[in-house]
Amino acid sequence: MNKGRKISGGKYHKIRKTRKHERIRQKRTVKLSATKNKKLRARGGKKRTILLTTNIVNITNQTTKKTTKTKIKNVLETPQNRFLARQNILQKGAIIETEAGKAKITNRPSQEGSINAILVIEKEIKQ
């Protein structure tokens, strides 16, 4: 059977066109570089700021409950896809190397205007 055709061979016609808010946007990836933002118009006239590239992260230390801004040195690993870490793409769940130590990204940088992370505390193995 042909796609979009009835059994009789006639065409199925769309009831309506896709609306602007239903359109699929281009996929965004946040890369490690000097900070660049972009402002988008959201539904209802709201403004949304998204990141294109950045090298600054807000790190929260869970033991002291303090948040500081630090620079990102490198992307160590990404659980979704190991090739994203090689390209220095920042995503939720990625382990990054910063000046304060290793950190895990907790928000979605491609949809927000900043990157938040928590400090990863490595446990020492006693021998």
C-alpha cells in the first residue's frame, strides 16, 4: 500500500496546516567556548534566552550548600552518547572538569540561559 493513500487509491487530504507553535525547531547543542546567548520569542509573546556556547558554570557544593561561578575546562563524559564528550557538547547529566573539580550538569543548557551543576565528591578507597 502506498503511504498517504486510501485502499481505493484516493489521496488523504490534511484537515489543516501546521500552526507556528507546532513546528519543530532546529536541534540546539551547547558547546564549550566563549559565552554566546540567543533570545527567542516563545508562545504568548514571552522571551526565552538560550545558550549557544559557554564556558561558565554555577557549581553548588552539596556539603556547604554554597554556589559559585567557575570556568569549565573540559567535558569528561556524557551518559547519553560518548561521542558528545569528544566534541565538548554540554548536556544534562554530563560530567565536566572545572577549576573547582569534577561536576555534574543538573539542568538542560539548550533550553535555559545558564548551566547549573553539582560538585561530584569522589570517595577514596581504603586499603
